[in-house]
Amino acid sequence: MSTTDIASWQSFFGIVAQVGATLAGLLFVGLTINLQHVLAARGYLSRAFCALFLQFEILVIGIFGLTPNQPPWTLGAEFIVTGLALFAGISVFTRNFPEDENSAVLGSRGLRTIRSLLTGMATLFPVVSGIALIAGWRGALYLLVPAVITSVYQAIGYAWVFAVEIPRRSEEQKSR
């Protein structure tokens, strides 16, 4: 893959950076508004961290992709470092703030497994893309598409949980 091939992805990287920044901002506002509910359960803190940092990841990927005249190996290395750093950070945070009895909204074992798989996909596909870029594989950047989609999917899902489901269920419990 050449610098020219990467340049043909400029529109994609621009949109990805905008989406990442926008969703991170919206998530932050939503979390701030419902902070008392999020702080009530360790598992919700973990989900909030994950949601924000997945959006940070796609923002950073977009910015790296927009950097002009970068050789493929440099862009690949940036993707590798970004993906591994966020995978490690999210993993450590999840381990330190596990789901508990208070984080019941979408907290079943099966749903936690799905969230883990989606988070792994979102953080590790950029790593694979970076390795493929360094190896010269022409389709390397296509591996970013599932990572971006899963990051956005999780952010929207978490935003719904934080803004609607947690407060709604909290109100239901009060009325019982």
C-alpha cells in the first residue's frame, strides 16, 4: 500500500474523526447529566470508560489517517499502538470495575460476553490493520471498517443505557 492509496481514504478518515469527536462529546454530556446513576454501580463506570475510549480511538485513528504524506509503516505503527493501548486500558478498567448487582441493565453474562467481543473487535482490528499496512497488504485499511462500526454501535448502545434505561429503571424501582 502506498501513500497515494492511503490518501484515497481521506474522506473516510475525516468522517471517522468527526463521528468519534461528536459521539465522545455526546456521551460525556449524557454521563454528566446522569452521573448519580452511573456512579451507583461499578459496572456502569466500566461501560462509561469503554464507551468514551472507543470513541477516542476512532477519533485518533481518523486524525492519524488524515496526517498528510505519512508512510504506510508509520500509520500502521500508530494503529498498532493505539489499538493495543486502548485494549489494555479498557481491559484493566473492566477488571477493576466489574459488573455488580447494581449494574443490572443489560448486565447478564451473555450480554457481557457480547460486549467483550465487540470491544475486542473494536480495539484489535486496528492492530491487525496496522500489521497488514506494515506488511504491504492492499486491503489493510478495510479492517478499520468493522472496528469503527462496532465502536459506534457500542457508543450508541451505551448512550441509550445511560440516558434512558438506567434512569427509567431507577424510577420504576422507586415507584414499587
